[in-house]
Amino acid sequence: MKRPCKNIVLFGPPGAGKGTQATFLKEKYELIHISTGDVFRFNIKNQTDLGNQAKAYMDKGLLVPDSITINMLAAEVEKHPHAKGFIFDGFPRTQDQAKALDALLQSKKTTVHAMIALEVADDILVERLLERGKTSGRPDDANEAVIRNRIKIYYQETDVLKAYYQSQNKYFGVDGVGTILSITERLCDVIDAL
């Protein structure tokens, strides 16, 4: 595998605009965007071995074990042996997953270059998600209490990761409020400086 130029962990609470920004960044930097949610949906829909294992846990309302999530992610990375780099969206979510991602990338002679977190005030997130809920068809975007709980869980999960990447000088917070273009420019400033 060629040495990728950039591997970015893109973070942000629900409604921060990760998906929108990942679309721009992957085109500009010719990176592969790996959304954990998309990878899960693909594996479950296509009834892969890993997808069936994940579904068995999800059907019981349990969290999918890290080993299954990491194996799905590794399989996705393997599909792109000549990638210039990756945008990891929705992964890692735990310190164990972050360490597993480090090990996976080290086996490819590369590393995570930055964790970039889109920072948006909770009230703006709620407003954005309620608006998105009118057209997305996602029930978790239509209920303010559910939205606020998702945001709370995000902060609980990411505090550990923020510290993990800060200790490696790889954490960058970016203001996620403004026009899509202005936010993209802020993200590019961080990536270009790596």
C-alpha cells in the first residue's frame, strides 16, 4: 500500500455537519470516506458474516462488540489498497477502538494524522436535527428529548478520545457554525497545516 498522505478522524455531535463536510474533504484531498454507519448498513443489508454477527447484537438492543466493528472497518480499509488516505467518520468511539485503529494503520505503515472535531452549541444542533427530521424520515431526528440524549452520549464518549488524541498533539477543534463553505475552509486550514 502506498503511504497515505492524510488519515483524518472526523468528529462532531449529531447534526454538526460531518457528512456534508466529509463529502467536500474527500473530493479535495482524494481521500476515502469511511462512515461506520454506512459500513454497518452495507454489511447488514448484504448479510455478510460480520453483518449477521452485528445484527444479532443490535436485535437484542446490545452494543456491537469492538472486535466486530474493527473487523468491518479493517475490511473496508483493505478494499482501498492505493488510497491517499481516509476520513474516519463515527469511528473510533472508544479508546480501545482508537488503539485498534492505530494498530491497523501501523500495519499499513501509516497513522492517524488528526482528530478534527466540529464544535457546535447544543441548541443549534437540536435546531438543525429537528429541521433535518422533517425530511430525513429518521425518527431519532424528530424528537427533541432523543436528540438531546444523543448529544449527551456523544460528549460522554468523546471526552476520553479527545484526551487520547490531545496527548498525541493530534486533536483539533473547529468551529462548526457558519456557512458550509466557511466551515470547509476552517477544516482545510487544519488539514493543510498537518
